[in-house]
Amino acid sequence: MTLRGLVHRYPGLGGFCLGPLDVDGPDDRPWLVLGPSGSGKSTLLRLLGGALRPGRGRIAGVQPGKDAAYLPQLPERALAGRNLAEDLCGELRPPAPRRTRLRGALAAVGLEGLPLSRRSRDLSAGERRRVALALLVLAGYPNWGLDEPDAALDRPGTDRLLELLARPAAGGRLWIATHRFELYAPLRPWCLVLDRGKVVASGELAEILQIKGVRNVLDLSRRAPFVLWNAVRSRMPETPLPDLLSAPPPESARVAQVKAYLMDTTGVY
Amino acid sequence: MVGGAVGERGTSAPVLSLEAVTAGPPDPLAPDVVREVTLSLGPGQTGVLLGANGSGKTTLLRTAAGLWPLRAGSLRTPAGDRFSPTAVGLVLEDPDTQFVAGTVRGEIVFVLENLGWEPGPLARRLQEVLAAFDLEPLAGRDPRSLSGGEQERALLAAALAPEPPLLLLDDPFLHLGPGAGLMVWRRLRGLAAEGRAGAILLTTHDPELALEADRVGVLAEGRLLAWGEPDTVLRALPGSLAQPVALVLEERLRAAGWRLPAGGLDPEALAGRIAEEARR
């Protein structure tokens, strides 16, 4: 899976420009696309999923729009049918799929047994998000670009989503744009960090978080575990303590314990 | 960090007051979504509502804004009993559908012109809110072409522009990310404390934002389980809600045998308590 000289520029004066991107990433692990709001995460996912065509450059390893699809932010907003069957058939060309296929797609996203007569607005937010994923299953795209799939979900909804993404229903590749990288650490993702349309870094989560530029771009110093660690550190002036993510600890066993517990919450083990 | 000294302001007449409010969608046949909710916010106060998906947060905000009918109880807002954008600033969860103009600047100008602002004050106010949300570089862009987080900032600016005495914000930092969302929240709290953003009620899934509020509420299945000081309410969160990192840390240290002195959950207070115990 490679991106070569990939560029997309939105029309209009001052329109956002993504790229040029040159990226070689693994095929067998999910990609986490990280970066601040407006850095180009959604644009990259749209290009990979065929929702946008690149202005220049190419994508090798997947065929955007043919075997790869893009699911936008809060995709369940588009579910407005009178029932789930209508929602699931909505984007497909006729003939409408058989009901067993619709049920199969729901089962693939962990919604087995949910009646097709239910209205999506009567489902929980987590269930609605998974119905949106079932649309990708039905349309037959194995490779998915998911734009902030964790947004606006409560804890049970997030937990179920992560179980599903650990073994994706379509068995293909996953690209996930997110601000909450810590959630996806159990998926052992490969990370790509964007800022203002350019790649800042790529690699393992634990490694890229060591890079100062990445930490600035991701605003780590303002995230709770880092704020807390810096506050603890500043209270211990007599022993110079390293930063939360750096190895190995010369600090006392007790402070090391605080650090270990805080590290857990960052998703870096 | 802002906030803290709001006790005195809290004693003046509330800007937002709900008494035993029961509400639901406009369809009278639809079941009640929130039941007997009582809460209030004074001038300049900020409140955060936490709750699982479907717990009634959005319904409560829509009802408080006057968009959805009250089924029982009483509601007092600066708008009286109907929706009024001068009295209540509102940001709902669906940014794409809330834009009316072709540029971010036009969006804010549209709001102010409709409310009869004169050109001079309008231009000054426009600059102020663009600056408050770092929107100057995006002012000429079509709001629909912005990223999710940029759209959220544009909507906040448009809601705040007419200086409403009450702001109701439904999960407005979803796409900003935790760091940037917290910065915008602090800015809003700063403006509220200076009397320039009225009172603010915010719904969110991010418990870190709730640590920085004057009041925190927890909704579960339409009922308000708690409404009070952040430290008190956050320590009694139901298990289905995410906890702030400070609370996770405090609980894990206590479980590991640390005898942390009692105290606050804000970073400085917690770090102080940890340092005290670590030196023993």
C-alpha cells in the first residue's frame, strides 16, 4: 500500500491543499490517521475511499471506489428511512438485495437478530453507527476509511465498536481518522500524522509520540495525562524526572507507579 | 485556568432555570425523553451535562432553547417561552445543516444584520469573535468546505456574536479533538466569567471538560442523577460513563495502597496530594 506524489487541492482562493504525500505503509494493520482539525485527515480518507479523485499522484495497493469506501463523520445522520431495510437498500442499485443478505450485513457488524422493520432513530447511537458500517458490508467494499468512528459515542458504544474493528466485518484494510489514538492502541495500528496537509511522521504509536513535532501537532501537552504528569513532575524538583513517554525511569518506585498508571490512559504500553 | 470565583455571581437571579421539567419531541404521541429535571445557572456560570447516548441531553437543550415544547414543569430563560437568537445562542450537533452564508465572515454578519446591528459595532464584533476562535485565516472560506473542527469553531463564533445572555451548546467540540476542544472551552469560560458570554450549558462525552465547570450534571434515562460541583458529581459517575484521567489515577493509586489525602481533582491539587504521599 503506497501513496506516490498524491495531491488534492480544493477549488477556490485559499482552498485547502493536501500533499504531496509519499507514504509506504503496512498492508496487514489498521492505519490511524492523526492530526489537528483541518490537517487533511478527512481529505486523505476520501481519496483512499474514492469519494474524491486525486488532482495528481497515485494510490497503489487499493482501488479507491472499487474495493475501498469512505464513511464520513457521524454517518448515521444519513439513515432517514422508514425502517432499517430501507436505510440499508438506500444507496444500492436495484434490484434490492434479499432480506437474508440485509440480515447478514447486520450480523457482520454485531447486530444479528435486529428486525429489519425497526426504525434507525429508535436505535442507540452505537447501533446506528454500526448500521452505517453495515452499508459498507452490503456494498461489498472490503477496505474501509472511517472518519472519527468514535465521535459522539458513549463508553459502551465505543467498546462495541472497537470489538468490531479488531476483526473488521469485511476482513479488509482499515484507515481510521481520529483524535483519540489511545482507544485504538489495542489494534496495534500503524500511524500517519498530518499537519496542514503534509506528513509530519509515520510509524508505531509509541515511537511517533516521542517526536517533539508530533507532540506539538497532537497538542499532547494539553491532554489530561500529560498535564497531570507535568504537574506531578514539577512537585518533585529534587530529582529531575523524565517526560511521561521517555524510558527508563530513574525516579522513585512510587513516582514510577504514578507514571505507569498515567501511561496506561495514553494507550502507549 | 479560569473559573473558581463564581460563588457570588451564583447568588444572583438565575439566567437558566428548569423546575421539574418533563419534555420530549414535538410529536405529542412520542414518549417523554426527560423527566422532572431541575437545574439552574446564574449569570456567567458554566454547566456541563454528561450522559450516555440516548440519555436525553439533546432533548433537554432543545427544550431549554424553546425549540421543543415543555410537557410539564417550568422553564425560565432570557428568551421567555419561545426561541429567540438574541436571548439564547444555540449550537446543535449537526454543523453542516446550520450554515446559511457562503463564507465564515458572511455567516456571522448574517446573524448580526438580522438582529439589526449597526455597521460600526457589527464590524467590531465580527473581528472580536473571529479572533476569539482563531477564525481570521478561514474568514473568506465557504463554511461547508471546512473540516469538522473548523466548522464547529465557526458555529460557536456565530452563536456567540450577538452576545446572548445564555449559550446552549450540544457537543460542539466533537471534531476539534481533546486538546483544542479544551482550549476553546477555557476561552468560552473566560468570556463567561468576564460577563461577555452569558451563562453556558454544554453537553459532552468528554469528562475532562466537566472538571472545568461551575456545575456538572449527569443525565441517565431522562433523569438528572446529579447537579453540583464537579469534584462531587464526577466522583459518583455511573460506571457506564468515562471518568476523567485524574479520577482514574486517584482510584488506581488508592487501590494500590496509597493513602492520598482528601482534596480536589484539578491537576495542581491532585499533583500536590500525590507529591505529599510520595515523600512520606
